[in-house]
Amino acid sequence: MEYITLNNGTKAPLAGIGTFLMSPADAEEAVYNALTNGYRLIDTANAYMNERAVGRGMKRSGIAREEIYLSTKLWPSVYAEADKAIDETLARLDTDYIDLLFLHQPVGDYIGAYKAMERAVKAGKVKSLALSNFPVEQIKEVIDACEIAPAFIQAETHPYFPQTELKAYLDSIGAHIMAWYPLGHGDKNLVNEPVFTELGKKYGKSNAQIILRWHTQVGNVVIPGSRNVDHIRDNIDIFDFTLTDEELAAIAKVDNGQRYYQASEEALQGYLAFAPDFNEQE
Ligand SMILES: NC(=O)c1ccc[n+]([C@@H]2O[C@H](COP(=O)([O-])OP(=O)(O)OC[C@H]3O[C@@H](n4cnc5c(N)ncnc54)[C@H](OP(=O)(O)O)[C@@H]3O)[C@@H](O)[C@H]2O)c1
């Protein structure tokens, strides 16, 4: 596993597994399979309703807690009571600390919630802070109002939409992209682009592995989701080859500005209104 150093001096693995849309049973199994196959980064969220299962998968793996980089996200419905929500998140994950805590969406009292996350850092409950789906203007607003700079921004990032502008801004504050939908949510059009097939043949890797290696070489941390143990193994087996500058330039040409998700004010208000009881999960 390769690691990157964050703007607060801590280190994070370059590749991990995401658990979006996984039932508790699937998430526990995927986390267990990932950790026992060498992964050390796990990404979940309050809203995935599988944090208890992620905690079980971590325990079952037998891997020491301090070897695991655990990332989760507060949902907007808990921003107003974020101190309590952080304690409840820790309890669901069955852990004393979270390595990386995100605000999941830029809506509601995100400044108040970020300040609660800063208190959690000072109390030793959280190591690093991050923002998910925040546009540059709102990242700047948080930075201006708060003390601890975000270490990561989670954003939809893949070869069709490499987040060129966001990355230029993040470079200026020393923050990194954690790419969500790194494989375009499995979109066959993206995965089967001829450039990936060609490079896959050259390096003896799958198209997905070529895409994931591209991400890590351009500085993105990846958290591909998978329930398939062969894919889970493949998705971390990407550090034994290096794409050349010409190959990275050839991949850059598939950028067509296509994103699979587009934020809207209506969607954000819907997120704010979505307030399940996160403690009601298996
Ligand atoms: N912050 C946010 O708002 C946000 C939003 C979306 C996602 N995320 C995070 O990002 C993570 C990744 O997103 P995602 O899981 O939706 O999309 P993704 O990683 O781009 O794609 C997952 C899809 O690709 C397939 N796949 C995985 N490895 C493969 C391989 N080696 N070969 C071929 N197909 C493969 C998976 O199917 P199999 O199960 O068959 O392998 C699954 O259908 C999430 O799990 C979550 O942690 C965050």
C-alpha cells in the first residue's frame, strides 16, 4: 500500500473500499474481505446505514484498529446536534476514534457542524476533517470560519470528469481529492474505453485496475465499492506498475465533462429533510 501525507502531517492510504449502497450484511463482508486482503482504508457514512456492520467487519478481520484508516460522514440532519451525533457515530462504529470525518453535504448548519468536528479533534475523537460535495465557494467559507483546514474533499472524480478546477484549488490549500465513483459507478462505457483496454493488455491488468492506477498517479485517493471478492483483490493490486507520462496524457483525453450526479438546490433541501434514525440499523 502507498500512503500520502496530509496537510496536518498524518498519513492516509491511497486506496481503500467504499460501502455506499451496501446492506449491513454486504458491508460487513466487503470490509472483512478488504481488510484481510491488505486494505487499510474503509469509507462509510451515517446515511449508508451500515456503520455498525462496518465496525463488525473491522473487528472480525483481526486487524489492529490503529492500522485501519476509518472514514465516515455526518449527514445534514444531524448537523444541528453534531457533538451528540459524533458520539453516536463512534458508538455505532464501535471505536474510540475516527481517522477522517466528513460533512456529507453542503446544506444546513455546516459551519456549526464543522466547529463541532473541530471540538472532536481536540477531544481526540477524530484525527482529520473533510468535506464531501462542497463546491469551492463553500470550502472557502468553511476555511474562513474555522481553524482546522479540511484534509480531503470527496467529489465525483473519474477519467470522464477529472475535477481539474477543484484540484487546482485544493493544491493551493494542501488538500486532496478522495474520488467517489472512481469507476464511474461501474459504467461500462467508461470502464471499456479503448485506452484502458490497450493499457490493460500492456501491463497485464484489468481496465478497472488501469483507471484506479491513473487516479493514484494523479494524486487522488480511491475508494471503489465492490461486493465481489475478486474485484476487491484486484482493486488494491495496482501498485506494481507505473503509467508513463504519455499514457497519463492519453487517459486525459477521455475527459468529456460527463458527471453522473449533478447537485441541485432541490436535492440539497431533500437531503436536509431526510432524517432517519441512524441508530436503527442492524
Ligand atoms: N460522498 C458522496 O456523496 C459519495 C457518493 C457516492 C459514493 N461515495 C463513496 O465512493 C465509493 C465508490 O463509489 P461507488 O461504489 O458508488 O462507485 P464505483 O466505485 O465507481 O463503482 C462501483 C461499481 O463498480 C464495480 N466494480 C468495482 N470493482 C470493479 C472491478 N475491479 N472490475 C469491474 N467492476 C468493478 C462494482 O461492482 P461489483 O460489486 O460487482 O464489483 C460496482 O458496481 C462509495 O462506496 C462511497 O464510499 C461517496
